[in-house]
Amino acid sequence: MTQYLLAVHHADAGPDLPAEEWRQSFADVEALNARLTDAGAFVFAGGLLPESATVVRQSGGDFVITDGPYTETKEHLGGFWIISAADLDAALEWAKLATVACRLPIEVSPFDERDADELLTELHDEQGAWRSAR
């Protein structure tokens, strides 16, 4: 089974929902988490606080620490699920349920499950092909 990231895209203000609809959304997300768990698909999930994001970069041997999300956009990563699914189609079915539950767009991305040796071999092959083409 492949693991997938289901990323919740959140506008700064979030969806414009009345308080009762927010409560229902949280209940729907809890119910989805239970379904994922019962199906053996749940790996991990969490909500994020964008106003507390901090970016750490290395620059010439020093570290630069800045406040805020990495990119300055009107949307941010508001939360996520990591799930296990047989294939992309199965992950997309879970994403459909997730977007209904949290009332926000969901981006689906598979994890790269290659090991370091596979990645290095592929990188080496790509560099060789690039050099041959020049």
C-alpha cells in the first residue's frame, strides 16, 4: 500500500461558516477519521496553526529563522492526513470524503517510497543522460 498526503488548503480566514456549521465540520472530520481507522487507512492526521509557523534556512554556515509560513500566499496548509491506500483512485475517494467533511479543498500527493540507493541510481542515470545530450 502506498501512503498519500491529503493536504487541506485553507484561506487565511477559513471558510465563512456559521458556528454550528463549524461544529458540524469538526464532527464530520472526527467521523472520517473513524472511517479511515476502521478501514486500516489511517496513519496520522493533524491541524496546523499558520500564525505560529517558523521557517529555518541555512545560509553560508549560519541559520536564518523567520516568522510565518514559507510562502506568502492567501492560502496555507491548514491540516493534513497521511493515509495508506491501494492506489491513487482509492486515495482520491478518501479525499472526496475529506473535502466534504472539512469544507475545504484537498490536495492528494503520493509519498516517494524509493530508498536512497534507488534515488541515487536514478539521479546518476538522469545526469548521465543529460550529459550525453549536450
